[in-house]
Amino acid sequence: MKLVSTLALAAVMTIGATTSALADAHMDESGVPGPEQDPYIWLEEARSEEALDWVRAENTRTLAALETDPRFEELKAEALAIFDSEDRIPFVSFRPDGLYNFWQDKTNPKGVLRRTTLESYQTDNPEWEVVLDIDALAAAEGKEWVYSGSSCLPPEQNKCMISLSDGGEDATIMREFDMATKSFVEGGFVIDEKSQGGVSWIDEDTLLVGRDFGEGTLTESEYPFTSRVWKRGTPLSEAEEIFRGEASDVWAGASLLRDNTGTIHARTAFRGVSFHESLYYVWKDGEWLQLDIPKKASLYGIVDGHILVTTDVDWEVDGQTFPADSLIAMDLEEWKADPNGAAKTLVWAPGERQTKRGGAITGNALFVTLLDNVVSKVLEFNYDGSAWVSREVPLPDNATIGIAASSNETDQIMYTVSDFLNPTTLYYTDGSADPAVLKTSPAYFDPAGMEVEQHEATSADGTKIPYFIVKPAGMEMNGETAVLMTGYGGFQIPRLPGYLGSTGKMWMERGGAYVLANLRGGGEFGPGWHQTAIRENKQRTWDDFIAVGQDLVDRGFTSPEHLGIQGGSQGGLLVGTAFTQRPDLFGAAIVQIPLFDMLRYHLIGRGASWIGEYGDPRIPEQRAWIEGYSPYQKIVEGVDYPTPFLWASTADDRTHPAHARKGAARLKELGQPYYYYEDMTGGHSGGVDNEQRAKLQALQYIYLMQQLMDD
């Protein structure tokens, strides 16, 4: 469906309308609200003058209420000091020519890509060599460049395609860069048209490219579905197409199956037929052969002469059932000869309330991080010639562990270890000994007198939902403590304990408590925890969050007038459903870069890609699921909502600022109190530099204090 133009709407509809067409007008034939039902569709045009004028007016009003609070400058300074801290851990990646780090601070707000040696990094004050200065590049070219990473040619990784975003959008341009000379390659590969997608190096003179190649090459979700082989010195427009998915896919593309030496073993491809389902292919005997693996499975990598597959559903093959979330191995050479007939062996399967979270393949082993009842551990896997063996890597217990960096060529690996109250610690090993502490982040707040507890709430269907509360020790259970509750509950992404940093400094040191809810729809307990709360069952996620809020009140931790909620993206939708379904339960709601209008979400930003999570509003049966909770349509007359703070970014081309804008416009129409703020740059993750991030943090905590702490 094509969006109606701003000019067509402006003649007949205004923000100040006193009655809403949302509640009582009929939908069009597809069931999707059009301009006759929705007076704010014009706010979906991200950069129209009318929309930006509206944004500027809202920003002025919100900043007048929050920036003028006498606590604002102090809070902003606290946040900025944390973000600009020179002694925070400079996390690195391993490359053959050194350890690389991207760093932003007061002197380099847009950041520098820099490198050092392992020996220097192991000291308290490493000596850094600047490879690429994004601030200088942006100044020279008059652009708001944001560094978005690089794709480099293995094994040397000197030739790289640098991705740059204008203002923080997901869409990027790409330019060839030489890490040895620290300069862009004159006459090198350049993709100046911004797009989603990426590149892989086939060899020094050849790229595999998946981008927007013009009409007929983007899916409904606005992602590429074709891939081309681009030879140096030829126009990209003349590059040979080697794979094409379908326009109905979420995304599609070709890739290269490499081992840790950089050797290419196969060309592979995929079609994302939904956000959570893909078809996989391998180039075999001059054609694309579809792999006989579940749609909710994927190739994991090459380890010890084997190709690994991971699956999110039970997989029955050759008389054996591999459980969901397991790792399965096939001999690489056997697989290359017969991709669908190679014998399969179980490497690992989850136990009760276990799930794998991430992994890394080093020169000689596979490392997998696991969650065991929301507590992390790491397993090392090796093939000993006859069977797969594993051992637990000795790291601290009762903490959240992540793999921070790993080397493809050696057994070097780094881990992060953190919890709510203790600063992140970086562990390192070269494989010859157990991991040891390498660096520790500074403490940003005083944890004295704070404690962590874990409890369970009972959701609407009886399911037990765990949550953590970080609170003052010995806190009186009188319902008077200001509590900030957050969660996510989507896309199989877990929310785990981690150092609170700015939250500890700006919120908890001032007497607030913090709650992290582990909701269905997330990934805390594996694929089943996610799949039980998607599509027709998505209301379970919202029920879980509300149940945790109610449990906090019932136990006396807080009361509705002191209970605030916060979430971003899917978490913004979570907060929107919570305060519209239970407005009596919450005293504040921070709705960050949200999804909000779920009857039109497939038309806004990259929304169509998430139909696998939520359903399709164009299908009557599925629209019925969504109509039951879509926050935008649930803002109605006669209800006393908590005063929410919605914020977004103009440059967010993923969830799109229209969601938050329309929510604010609807609240304004009904005379409901609210705040709205929109960054003009920043993308889906918020601010693009530390100053901007600190301002956003201060605005949100001032809002929370005004709503939950002030008399």
C-alpha cells in the first residue's frame, strides 16, 4: 500500500482534532487503517517539513519542562563523565596486524578506529595508532558520518570495505580502505548509494555484494534479495547476479563458507522467508541446491574439519531426533560431496532451562556461551578424532559472561564478566592457561547498601516469570520506593544482569530501585521460551510484564504511583501495551524508539520484516491478534493514563519515528499529559556521540524523578 502524501492530508486533517477517527471508523478492504481512519499518517513521512515542524515544537515543549529542572545539568554531567571516561575498558577485536578498537570521547565524539599490540594492550596505558579518524573525515566532507563497521579480506584483513552511515541510519555507503597505509584506496571499490546489505571479499579484486541494485531488488521489508559478483575496475551495475530470492522474502542473499584460515569451501545462500525462518542453499554442480535442514536452523561454522548446524526446533533425521537449540556436526568433506546425505552427529543439546547464547570459533576450538537458569557459563568444544568433547571454561560463577573477542588464527580469546553491582571485568587467555583478569572497568557508582534478589511473578496463564530486583538493603516494604522496571520479551533476545553503570549513578544512588524482567518472547530459556509468545500468543509477553509489575506492588516493593517502566524498540511496544492495558498500575512510562501503531507497522520503516514475530495486519485472523493490544489504537477517551515520555530518532530507518510521533499526537488529541522528544540524528540506538547520549539519559531520569519521586 502506498502512503498518502502529506499535502493530501494537510488540507482536511489537523493535529488539533477534538474527536478521533481511530476508534469508530471502518478500515479499508485490507483491514489496514488509511487516512480516513488515521489523521496522523502524515507523521510517517520522516523528514517532511510539516512533520519536522511538529517535532521541533514538541522538542521545545519537552525540553522546557525537563532541561530547566535544576537537577538536569548535574545528571547530564554524571552521564557524560561515565561515557567519556578515559579509564573505561577499550574493547578490541583481533586482527593479524594488531588489536583494533573503535573509541569515542570528548576529543573524538564521532570516534577513531585505532590499533595497538597485544603487549601494549596488556599495560595500563596502551599506545594507540589511529587508523581512521571519523571526526576528521566528517569535517572534511561535511557529513554526519557514523562508523558502522568494516568487512575485511581474510586472512591478512588489510583490504577492508568501511561502512559509513549518515546520521546513524541502518543504511550505509561503503568504501575500500587499506589498513596498512591507513587511507582510502584511490580508484578502489566504492558504493556511494546508501542501502541495507553488505559485502564479502572473494579475493583481492572481487566482492560478493548484496545491496539495493534498483527497481525490483528490494523486498517488501526494504532489504536486498539479490547478490552479485563485482570485479575490480567494472561498474557495479554490470556485476553478474549469482543469486536471487523472492520479493516476498524478508531478505535474501549469497555468502561464502570460510574456515579460520580464510579458505573458501563453498558458496552458500539463504532466503529469509520470515524473520525466524530461512531456506538455505549451497552451490553444487552448477546450480543452487536447497539444504535439507529445518527452516528454523542455520549453518553455524567450520570447526575441526566439520561443518556445524544449529536448530531452533526439534530435527528428526536418519532416525535420530536432535532437540531444539542443539548443535549438530557433519564431516566437512563428506558434506561438500553430498550436502544432504552427510552423516550427522550431536555436539551439544541443552539441559533443563539451558540455552546457548553466543559463540566463537578460534584457530583450534569452538567456544559457546550458555545460559543455565539465566546464569552464564562457557563451554569449549573440540573433536578428538572420534567424538566431540567439551569442558567448562573456568570463569566466575553467578555472573553474565560474554565473548568479547576471539582470534581466527590462534587460540586467543577474551571474555567479559559482569553483574548488576560489580564493574565489568575482561578476562584473556592465549589457550595455554585458564583465562585471567586483563582489565577491569572503573566503578561508576557506589554499590554499598545495595542488594540483588530474584523473585517470580505468576502470569495470567499461571506461568512463573522470573525477575531481578536491585534495591537498597533492608528497604522498607511500604510501597514508597521508586522502582524502574524494564524488559524486552521478543525475537529470542535475552535480557541479562549487567553492570548498571549510569543507572546506578543517576537512579539508584538517589534512592531508586531497578527491576529486570525475564519475559516470554525473549531468549532467556531457549527457543521454546520465545516461540510460546509470538504471533497469536504475543499477549503473553505483555501479560508477563504486567504480572511482574503487579507482583512488585503486592510484595510491597513499590506502589503504582512510584512504579515506572522503560523499554526500547520491541521493549517500547512492551511499555506501550503495559500502560494502555493497565494504566492504573504505573506512574511513569518511557517509550523509547518504539513500535506503537501495530495495524500499520508493516508499512512503516522495516516493519514488514517482523511479521514472523507479530503477524500480518492484512490477514483478518492475524489482525484480530494485533488489534487486541496495538497501543496506538488503545489510547482512547475516558481513561486516565500515566504521563508517558515517548522519544525517537529522525534517522531511525528501522522502527521509524512515526510510531512514537503518532502516539504523542493521539495523546495530545485527547488532552492527555505526555512528553515527546526526537533526536534529529542518532538512528535506532539513540545518540551518535557521548554528548547526545548523556543528554538523552539526563532527560529520562529527570522525567522519572519528577513522576515517581517528587511530591
